[in-house]
Amino acid sequence: MEKFFPKVNNFYLFIITLSSFVLCLLMTIFWSKKITKELEPMIKTSEEIRQRNLDFKMPHSNIKEFNKVLEGLDHMKKALSQSLQKERQEEENRKSQIAALAHDIKTPLTILRGNAELLQETKLDSEQKDYLNYILKNSKRIEDYSQTLILMNKTEAIEKNSFEKINSHDLAEKII
């Protein structure tokens, strides 16, 4: 029988090696699925933070180390939320300051232009007329700049609005 079959020792060694390999493969598959399942909360959390959707409940994992990472992500979420809130508030303050500045510039500028236009109606020599034209021309430029500031401030607010497609036929029927 030794002639037709391998030696028993070699056969046992082959069986042990094969079963060890299969066992390692099965354990690797089992643990990779388990770790992938435990990593899912971290992946979902990081995706929510990436999309700046900061109003969600933090999930938990069954692995202590993963929970520490999730706690870190929660702190990051809270800090990002505070930062975005502060950024929005600063943007609103900036807009109101620009609007106030533009308005504050327009008031004395209107008085200046009005007085310059009144001076135009008086008798002036050519040098005084040149100075007056210079005052009117540059006060107009300042007025245009302040109008541009006001317009830019309003345009930024419009751009941040969300737009959606509508059926123009339905809109026309509602208007009629």
C-alpha cells in the first residue's frame, strides 16, 4: 500500500497545513466582516461631517477604540458647527457694516453734490469751474462706488438663496 499511497506522515502534514490555511482564511473573512461592520459608524459620521450636515446623532461601535475615534469626530463636529455659526454671524455683521458704510457715505455726498450744483448756477471764473467740475465728477464716482457696494451686498444674499425648477405653464395659469 505504501507503493500506491503517500506516507501517512506526509499525508497528515498536508492535511494539517491545508486545514490551518483554511482556518486562517475563514478567520480573516470573519474578522474583516466584523471590523467592516464596526467601521461603518465612523464612515457614516465622517461623510455627514464632510457634507456639513452637523445635525445628527452620533452612532456607537462595540469596539472601545472605535468609540474613542467617534468621540473625537463628535468633538470635531461640534467645533465645526460653532465655527460655521461664527462665520455666518461674521458674514452678517460684515454685510450690515457695508450697508451702513455705504449709507453713511451717501448722506454727506448728497449734500456735497447739492452744494456743488448750486455753485454751478453762480458766476465763476474758469479755474473755479474746473475745480467745481472736478468735485462733481469725483463725487459722482464715489456715489457710483457706494451704489456698487450696496448692489454687491444685495447680490450676495440673492446668490445664497436656493432656486428650484418650476413649470412655467403652471406659473402662468396661477398668475392668470
